Amino acid sequence: MSGLSLVQRSFVSAMRALTRLSAGYDMGPIQEEMVRIHGVRGAFRLMKLGAEVTSTLVDAVGDYTAQTLIGIAALWNGCRYCVIGHIYSANLHLYKKTGKIGPLDEDSLIDLMYMTDTESYEELAKTFSGPEDAELWSLIDRMFQLRFHDLTPREGNDDLLKATLAYWEWLNECTIILGVDAKPGHVPALGYMRPSSELIQGYEVARKAARAAATEG
């Protein structure tokens, strides 16, 4: 933790321990970078705000949709770590609830990030084109309009979508460089899911089968 004071180092250690306890994973140097950029008070406010935005979003649209929206917000901010971790979490939530896998495969995320924002939007439109994804796509589409067309919030979830975009734009200042080499399979399911090994194994089997079927097709 070079460059941090004793108070800052103690705070980072406490945050990392709390994250391991509450969420089941360690964010490694990301929380250290948060303190380095924003200080102890700023990092604390950042974590508190993130928890509030996430819980409000989950209450409004459910875990799967919330984690998908967070992952796509991070996609448009260029943070691999958050994109992979939140989409992975979304897919595990969906699999746990329905036994189905989400249409957005973790292995496609890095390619998606190399696209322009418009190209990724068009690819997402294809990915979420099924009738079962209509409600989710309407939120993704609205979030894109709010993010890139600078619309004034007017519709029911606009303020919440704006808050999601704003928070992850702020957070990704701390994670974008540290997460530049993040890869699927090496990032935990972000959020507070704490997936069991059985859930992870079941999902991986289902995802591999879907990939094999897509290759054969």
C-alpha cells in the first residue's frame, strides 16, 4: 500500500475484510486505489453510495436485471473488472432462479468492450432481442439514451438509471486501470450474492453446453 498513510492503510484493510465477510471475495488493490484517489472519507462515501444505488436498483427491477444494468453501465465506462463481475453475477442470479442462462456470455464481454459505444449498443440489441428480454432491453436502451444523448430524466426509472450510470462512472475511475487485464473466470461474481460451489458448477456446465451447441449450429 505504497503512498498511503497509516490511517489510510488501516481503513483499506478494514474495507477488504468487510468485503470478504459480507460478499465473500476480496477486491484486491481496487479499494486501495479508491482511498488513494478519494481519501478515506471519499472512499467511505463511495462505498455507501454504491450500496444504496445497488439496493434501490435491486428493489426496483430485481437482482438479474440490476446486475445486468450495472455491468452494461461499466461497459460504457471501459472497466473490464466490473463488466465481467457484474454480468457473471447477473447470470448466476438468473440460473439460480430459473435454471436458464442469460443471453450475454461472459466470454463475449472483452470483444464487446473493443467496440465503439454505438457498435456495442447494436450488438446488445441483437443479444437481448428475444421476447423474454423485452423489458430488460427497454431499460438498457433507455440507459443508453440517457448516457449518450444527455436526456433529461422523465420516465419512471430514469433517475435510478442516471444514478447507476453516474455512480459506476465515478467508481470506474478507480478500477479501469487495475482491471485492464481482467478475464472471465478470474473475476468473482460482484455484489452480495455469495454463490455456492454447486450453483457455480451447475451454471458452468449449462454455459459450456450452450457454447458447444452454438458452435455446432
